[in-house]
Amino acid sequence: MDKSDLLYILALQSVPNLGDSTAKKLIRKLGSAKAVFNARKETLLKIDGVGNIKLKGLNSKERLLAAEGELNFIEKNNIELSYYQDEKYPDKLKHCLDGPILLFSRGNIDLRNKKIISIVGTRRVTTQGIAFCEKFIEELAPLNPVIISGFAYGVDITAQKAAVKYGLQTVGCLAHGLNQIYPKVHERYVSEIEENGGFFTDFWSSQEFDRNNFLKRNRIIAGLSEATVVIESAEKGGSLVTADIANSYNREVFAVPGRTTDSQSRGCNNLIKWQKAHLLTCAADMIYILNWDINPTKAPLQKQLFIELEPQEQLVYDYLNGGGKQQLDIIALKCNMPTYKAAGVLLEMELKGAIRPLPGKLFEAI
């Protein structure tokens, strides 16, 4: 990429209140970041969703000067850049409207043709949560997935250490620039993670660290992956935000259940209760739902014969058998039953081996 173009892209990324989705819209309409800066204000205001507040500071020379300073830092520290229109930009993140227009990385990251999942959860992880996380990654290791997380205390660092232990690539998504590490105590893990993956961020080195950055960072964690796993969460927390973002991207979400009396399981239990996540008890649950275990060289499985279905189950089975893959809401509508009832019927049918869930929250008859 031409250095002049890169300066304008960096400058556009730094405009307050603009946002990545609006920046992409401006680039799409005008052809380049440089053209956006050179366009007349009247032209910009004619673009849907663009107003005076978003354009404030767009023509400031200070933006380009700041961009030049950041580019110097990038070049001196051998930081990789991924523009959202480039081929090397993470594929799954390209499909996220609010994905960063420019992503900074360090290490040996290779996401091409990989199975990618995110693992998140509470910073106050219990011994049971640690044990589950480590066992889960051990079970996944033969499939060689990439493990994405936030490099924070608790579940995040547990997942990334386990990934390194079992020889898997792992990527930490940071809520700050690549000039620092938070928390500092995790500096001891940086070199081995960079050897086995690396770090992503869309924050500049010159930006001050702010705890609100974690919420913005979470969209990258969710966007990079085909599925997000929540291992322990209180009733409120950043991992639940990540799960919500993953759902908004139409990605699969999994949650590890716990006792109703355990405060660190309430968030996961609620995700399952509100049908925002699949129940996860072991790696096989996720492998099955994501269809990772399908091997085209294997002989096709025959349908199980003589499955006994209740009348409502038979109704749903007949509909799916004739209509193909369908979502829960459509199944409930076509079978004339409340959504909560249809969900329960589908679960019973899944346990009987009559149907299977598919990515995209679809179901099909077996």
C-alpha cells in the first residue's frame, strides 16, 4: 500500500465519532480515504448517515500529523497492518459491518483455512472453570483450531496458556496499542504467544488506555471467530457483551452451565435459558453443532430406524423432512406452536436422534 494512502487511512481511523461502519461507507462512496479528506463538506453530508458531528475534525491537519507519528511507530516496531479491503485482512472480520478499517498485529498469525473459536469468561475464574477450559482445549487439539481471547485475567489467559501447551495457535485481542501490555503481569506470556500466534488491536500506541476500550475490543474477539464460548460469567460482564455481539454477527455461541447457586455461572445459565447460547458440556458438543467432525471420506450415516416420536415431535419432523433446514421461529410458526414449546420439542427430538442443529441456528431432520 502506498504510504500516502496509508496516512489518510490512519487519519480517517482517528476521527472521533466517525466509527468504522461510517468510515467504510465514506470510502465506498468516494473511492479512498484520501478522497474522503479532499471532498467538499456538502458532498459528504449528502451521504446517508453522515452528519456534522461525525465530520467534525475530518479536515484537521492535526489528523495527518498524528497519523505520521503513528506510522513511524509502526515501521520502527515491525507491526503488521491489515486494511479491511486487503486480502490478508481476517476473512470472518470482513463480514462485520463495524470491523476495524485498519487492524494492527504482531507475531506469527495465520488464520487462513483455519477453524477459529473465541473463548471468553470471567476474570474471577474458579478452579472448576480452569479445569473445564484446559480439558476443553485438550479435546479440541486434534482439530488444530485457533484460539482467540482477550489476554485478560481469568478465563482468557487460561485458554491462551492451554492453547500454547497443546501446540495450538492463539491470538490475544488487546484493548490498547501494541506499545504496552495489560495486565503487566501477563508480559511473561507475550513471547510464547507471539511464537504460537500473536496479538491484534485497532488501538494506536498514542491512545491512552481506558477500561471502556474493552467493550470496543470485544467486537474483534467475536468477529474473528465462527463461534464464541463463554466459560463462567457473573450475571453481568464483558464476556456476555462478547456473546451478544457474536449473536448479532449470526455466529454460534456456547455457554458452560453451572449450579444455579453459583454466582459465576449465572451469566452462562441465562444465555442458555434465553436461547442465546448452546449448552456446552464438552468439546464434542461444539464439534457436532459446527459440523467439524464431518469427514467426506467416511460412508454416509444411515437414519436410525423406529424412533418413537410424540405427536408434536412427529409434526415437527414431518415439516422438516419435507421443508429442509429451518430456523426455530419458522418451525414454531409452521407447526402452530409457541416458540418456547417448539424449542423444547426440538431438544427432545435432538436427544432421540431425529434432528440435528446446524450453524446459523438452523435445524434439519436426520
